[in-house]
Amino acid sequence: VDGPRVVARVLADRVVHASYRVGDHLAPTSAASVVLDAELDPTLDEVRAAGLAVASDDDVVEVAAPVCRDDHHPDAVVGIAIPRQRATPAVLEAARDRARAMAADMSRRLGASTWRPWGAETTPIGAARDLGRDEVQDLMTGRLGAQLACLTDSGTPHVVPLWFEYDGDHVWLAASPGSSWARYVADGAPVSLTIEEPWPNLRRVFIQGHARPVADDDPAATVDGGVLGLRRRLAQRYLGPAAATDHMASSEGWSLVSVTPERIIGRAGLQAVAS
């Protein structure tokens, strides 16, 4: 019986990479095959407990995690292939976290309410660690929203979920007409942003900085397309291509807010329990 078929691929932006051709069938010993076999094979308890499979040969190390539309039963697999010479323990740990996160995110996008492959009661959460620069960039440019924390005029903490865009220097926010949070940051008050994956391995990014309202016609409003362009990109990023045109004909009353990060911290997992 042929193994799983490759239906899509994303190449790493490096000179050396492991790659598969769309349409290829993977070997029965591949990590993707093991993930799909784990539901019926009682010898694969460790795979079900880990929420993923790892396989390797002389050339490549594979990490694969299941996509489950109904929360539990794998329909597809997200796989990461790493050239063996690059598969250090730190790189493998990051690949495990990313594979789980991608599989959980894809499962939710397909309708799953949670991600519990094979009905596991728990999914492993690793010990606390710092995120690498690539992982931080991944979270800040992915599809996760952010929680903005600021202070009201009376000094009461105020937290609001927002879409955002990060251009490498600033975090750009679009404030809807009458947004209370936009008033609270009008004087450039300090703010915090949190971006987090609500599934293992609990990767999150904490941003501290100062917010500044920016007029759409201000020369400093360097965000491409102004507030309307920003809103259209955010709609496409979070809701899909159709949303960028269906509801974004005007930005009357909307305003731009720029957050200049002064500190960016990336973390994953939970603190290890001392034995």
C-alpha cells in the first residue's frame, strides 16, 4: 500500500534543505506514515503520548504531527524535514514545537474546537526555554492576534484583543471609530502586547514599548497604503483573501497606532519541576 501523498510543500530559505515533490508517496517508515498508523498500532503509544512522530535516516530527520478536524482523529499530517547535519537537539526541539503548533492551528482552521490527537488527555508541554529569533518572527508574522494592555485615564488596567502587523521596526494597529483603547494611548503611554499560542508547547512573545497615534497623512505613517491598506492586509491575513475586498471599501473614522518595541521576549513551555 502506498504511503501518504505529499500535497503541498514550503521550502526553507537556506542553500541546503530537505525537500519532497508534490505528489510523492512517503515511505511507510516516514514520520508522516507513523503518525497515520498510530491510531491503530498499539506499539506506537509513545507517538500518541508525544503528539507527534520523529523518524530519521542517513540524510534527514523528520518531525510530523497530526491534523485533526474533529479534534482527535488524524486526517492529514504536518511534517518538517531537517538535513541531518543541522538536526541538533535545539533545532529538533524547536521543530517539535513548531510541528505541534502548526498542526493545532490547521486543525482549528478546519473546524476543530481543540487539538487532542488520538483523544489524549494531555499533550506534552516542555520545560521553559527562550524562543529563537526565527520562532519570534514566526509568531509576530503569523495568524495569531495580540492582546494589548494599557491604562485607562483612571489608571485601571485595560486589555483588548487586536489584529496587528509587524514590519520589523514597529507594530501597527488599526483603531476603529470610538475605540476606547486608542484614547488611552493618545499621549504615547507605555503599553504591552502579548502574542501566544493556546496549545502546547505554549510559545508566546511579550512586547513592551510606547504607542503613538499616527495621522494617515503624516509623513511618519510609513505603513504601506495607510490605514486602509493596513486594514485590508489584516483582513486577508486573519480572515482570508475575500475579506480584504468585501468589507474594506472605506476606512472613515479609523486611525493608525504605531507601537515601537523597546523589549521583545520570546518564551515557550513551562518551568521544569525540580525533582
